[in-house]
Amino acid sequence: MEKNRISKVDLIFENDGTLVNTVLDKVKKMNPDDIIMEMIDSGLKGRGGAGFPTGLKWKFTKAENSYDKYVVCNADEGEPGTFKDREILDRVPEKVFTGMAVAGYAIGARKGYMYLRAEYNFLLKGLIKKVEEFNKLLKDKGFDFNIEIRSGAGAYICGEESALFESIEGKRGEPRNKPPYPTVAGLFNKPTSINNVETLVYATVIMKYGAEKFKEMGTKDSRGSKVFSISGDTPNAGIYELELGMTVAAFVDEFGDGDTKAVQVGGASGICVPRKKFNDMIIGYEGVPTGGSMMLFNSSRSMYNVLKDYLEFFAEESCGQCTPCRVGCQQLLRGIEAVKKGEKDPSYLETLKKLAQTMKISAKCGLGQSVANPFISIVDNFREEIIY
Amino acid sequence: MTDVNLIINEQIEKYGRERQALMPILQKIVADKNYITEDELALVAEALDLSAADVYGTATFYTFLDVVPRGKYVIRVCKTISCHMSGKDEIIKTLEKTLGIKLGETTPDRKFTLLQANCMGWCHKGPVMLINDEVYPELTPEKAIAIVQEYIAK
């Protein structure tokens, strides 16, 4: 990977009418362990943002001794700035279903669920029709696997895997304690492999081309390519599939408007990279990881407003179950408002940073834990904008 | 009341008389009747052998499962960062004026409810709004008025 320039890729949306049949027929002749080895070898990491190695997730789920196991497709895309899964589900849903079938075959699951966020209900009718056709195709090909679609109801937290299970089970979407992890006790307390929409398409792509081709792209820690959702102050907003491992500088060269002062990598829960660090930061697991959200801000934007917007988002979307997150999000928001109004001394920002750090180690799930990412990176790099 | 029983039975037939039928039941009631009343929540609870408090607690957890009166058309304008930057405030002001209500309110004829919502995944095409399940991206005040006028004429 040449890290100083971007490299466009066309795998996810590649127009290939024979892909589904080719992959399903190929997989059917393979041993599940070999499929899992191929996935591990590819180095594919979860594309939802957390970046857990997909092959290992499948391996752990397969290793569990249970008659019932599940594959769950996490289509509860809700991270501000992310819209790639919507585009994937709209344009190539059969590749997602195929990835679910491959996962099901590999881990020994007979049932798959797709959990689709309510904001994407406009896709639901079409997806239900396509999944029915797909289930029939699986039956014809001799797969003992079928997929059902369940809808969310407007809760960001349900993108957290265990909250998502709770929601399908008909409960409040409150994250569970871990361990046990989903591979041991997931949906309906059965071993579950839960994968992001894009991850499942890459699984399909890897089964077609093999791990070698995928591995050739990217870096040691960030193999392959990834779909980016690009928005904010850019003349080229939209969806782009890019090889991993480029610097933020290379990204800004291509997508910036010439006046980019910061890039928020990974959505509201991600990290804000200021201009002075563009050259040092690699977009990938060795640098700034992202589930795909890339938001560009130019010098006309107030980073105070950006941070305030994020904190309002978290304060609203916190499930309220654990105190660090429920109280922490609100206090961080009130805190920066008080500093801005001059009711609190600027040094109060240090206290707030400590609170954010405390949330990182004490909140129950990724939501509360990751609020520190935007908070500390914005406060540290744009302190004067927060105060004055 | 009868049609809610119909919805409950339909969904139980599909998902079983189990807790996992709860979301599909509540979602269908909202889709058909715009919101769920307390009496209906109690009926659902009875059908699934759950406590009414448990069902209420679950319904109120989810933004899209409305338990207060809503209009036939629920307008949700995205308020998150990209849509904020691209002018959602102006869209809301325009809608308030066109509908004669404030954010959070329902028109007296129960036709429209105007709300804000968090990111709906159209950050490259903001501002965006949902009217029930339909998406309207790349809004301008003029476009928003024209869309709402179509719904008013319905």
C-alpha cells in the first residue's frame, strides 16, 4: 500500500451476476474448517468499527457444542456519518445474504437474522422479497439455512451486539455484561456469530477470490479494503471503497475542499484528527480505525458546535442502564456549555477529561466507553474553540 | 379495539406466543394506528403473558414506538451533525410555518406530527427527513414545502 495516496477498489459493488451461485456452489464442496481457515488467513476484521477478526469469531462459534446456533447480520447502522450499509443493502443485498449463508455453513447454524434499523424501513419490502427468493435458492442448493429480517425501532444502542440480541428477543435494547461473549451465549443465549453488513459481503468476496487477493491489499494490521462514507465539507461526499492504510493527509488531498482543518474518523464515537496530524495518522487499526464514517470540517466550522452536537447525540442515545454513561454524557455536555458561557474556569476541561477517561474504563458497553474519543481529541486539539 | 386484537393474533401466529413477538406487534400497531395507547399496551401484555409495566418499559425505550398521540404522517427531521451543517434548522422553521405547529407538536386535525431524530444515514445528502417510512434527502425549504403540500392534499 502506497500510504501517500488513496487507491480506489471495486469489490463490494462489483457487478457480477454469477457471484451468488459461484460462491454457494464452491462453499458447499468445502469443509467448514477450511472456510474458517480461509477467513482467518485473509485477515478480515469486522467492518462495523470494532475490528474483531471475522475468521476467529466464526471459529469460536463453530467450536461451541450446541444444536441451535445463529448468524446475525447487524444492519443497525447508526453511527453519525455512516451510510455505507444502507447503500450495500440497497444495491447488493444478495451478497450480504450469501455471506450469511457462508457463515451459517461454516459455524453450523441453521438460522440467520438480519436486524435492520427502522430508519431504513423503506428498504424492508424489497429486502423481504429478495430474502424469500434467496431462502428458496438455498433450499434448492441443499443448504439447511434460512434468513429472517427483524426491524429495529430507532435506538442507536441496538447496534451494540448484545443490545441487538435483547431487541430481537423483545426487550429493551440494553447491553449485557460480557463475558459471556456472543460466540458462547448470544441471541436466545445460543452461540452466535454477529457480523456487520459490509463484513459479510467481504466474506462473500473472499470466498470468490480467495484470501490471497484480499491480503495483497492494505497493511499488516489492516488487510484489504473498506467502504467509506464521506460527508461534511467536501465537494465529493458519498460512498467510496478504498484500500486501507492511507494517511489522513492522502485522504484529505482527494476529498478535502482545500481548507480542511479536521477530520472526524469513525463517526461521533471516533477520533478527531486535526490538520497538524494529517501526515502522521494512518487510517486503519494501527492508526485511527473507522467503521467507515469520515467527516470533514473546514475552517468555517466551530469545533465547539461539533463536540456539542456529538455529546447531545450520546446523551440522548445512552440507554441509561449504567451510571458512568447515563450521568457522564450529560455532565460532559453541561460542562462544555458552562465553560463556553464562562460559568466555569477553562481548567474545568481537565476535570471533564478525567470524567471521560473514567467512562472509558467503567461504562458497560462501547457507547459510554467511546465518548472519550471525540471528547478528548477535540478538547485537546481545539481547546481555544471550546473556551472562547 | 378489535383491530389491535387482530394485529396481536396475526403476529403471534407468525412469531409464536413468545416475548420475541413483542417488537413485531408493537411495530405493526404503530404502522397501522400511528401510536400505541395505554389500553392497547395492556392488551398486548395480556396476550403475551407479560406485565403491563414490562411492555410499557419496552415500548418507551424505542423512539419509533410512539406511546403518545401522533399524526397520520410523522415527520422526522434529522438533527445530527451533517444535517445540522447543511441547514436542518431552516428546514424545521419552514415546516413549522407550513404546518402551523412547533417542533414536537401534532396538528389539530391529527394529520401531521413534527419531530427531530438522530442520524438516519444520509449524511452525504442532508438535510433529510422521514415522513413515516419514506425518505426525502437533499432538502431545501422550497422542496420541503412542496413535499408537505403533497401530503396535505392526500
